[in-house]
Amino acid sequence: MVEYADCSDEELLLRMNENNGIMAYILDKYKPLVRRRANALYLIGGDTDDLIQEGMIGLFKAIQDYRPGKEASFYHFARLCIDRQMYTAVEASRRKKHAPLNSYISLYEDSDEKGMTLADVLTGEEDKNPESLLIDRENIRQKLDELSKNLSKMEKQVFDYMLEGLSYRQIAEKMGKSPKAIDNAIQRMKGKAEEI
């Protein structure tokens, strides 16, 4: 790393294809800048380490995108890329776009001192023996088979997409239908399921 200290950043970037150590050197050299910039910001639902990670992504992009010979020095270009990456992360956190992902509760991890999971509590399976569980699963499978026999081709397709977790709009786009047609199919499926 000492061998690079006498070279300018622009010279190093021109030689980067020749030596893999140059990338690591530049990332280490600019990490203090990333930390300073991250300490000046606040990320909702995150911490400074998350902002540092975003800043390092911005620095990596700067290394990839910088073209020597332009009017800006690498330092200023890198600072701009770092700031933009971190500001984008801060703005995204304010929109709370990822709040459900960041605040989820697992259904299958231990949730109490007895080792019961949330899924067990919600389904009441903690009181059931293996035989009852097997019978319940078989009953559910039979009801789903019966429901499947009563669904139209379109309803089956909508049901499969719903099981994949797609929204009404996504299902409508995949099937080339309107969201209202998908909603109608779902309402028909619910009615058939209630009959069963």
C-alpha cells in the first residue's frame, strides 16, 4: 500500500486494471471521508454503520465511473457519489418503503421461553398431538383439492399467482386482464371456498 502513496488518485485509477490492490487502497484511503459524511446524517430505522455501508457503495461506484481528464478531481467526484448514495438511503428510509421488511416478526423462530413459535400460537398447534396435526393437514389438503375442482381455469390461475404473493395489479398484468376482473375472480373463489 505504501507504493501507492506517491501517486495521485487519478494515476492510480488509470493503473487499476494492472493491479487489484489499487481498488483496496483507494477504498481504505477514502473510508475516513465516508465515516465523516455518515456521521452528519441520520437514517430512520438504521444506524451509522448502515450509512457507512451506503457511502462505501457510493465510493465503489465512483471508482467504477470516474473518467480521468474531466474537470473534476477524483476526490470531489467521490465525495459527490458518496453523498448521493447516502442521501438516497436517507430519503428511502423517510418514505418507510422498507418498514415491513425491517420490522417483521418471524413466524417460525422461537418466540418465548417454552420454545413455541408464533406460528404455533396462531394455529393453536401447541395443544395438538402429531396425530391431530396430520389429520388437520389432510383435511386442509382435501378441502383445497375440492376447491381446486370447483374453480374455473382463470380462477385456478389467479389462485396460483396469489399463492406466489403477487398483488391484484401484478396478477392482472401477467394475465392480461383488468384488476377488477382479478378482484371478481377472487370474490368468486371466496364464495366457493365458503360453500366447501
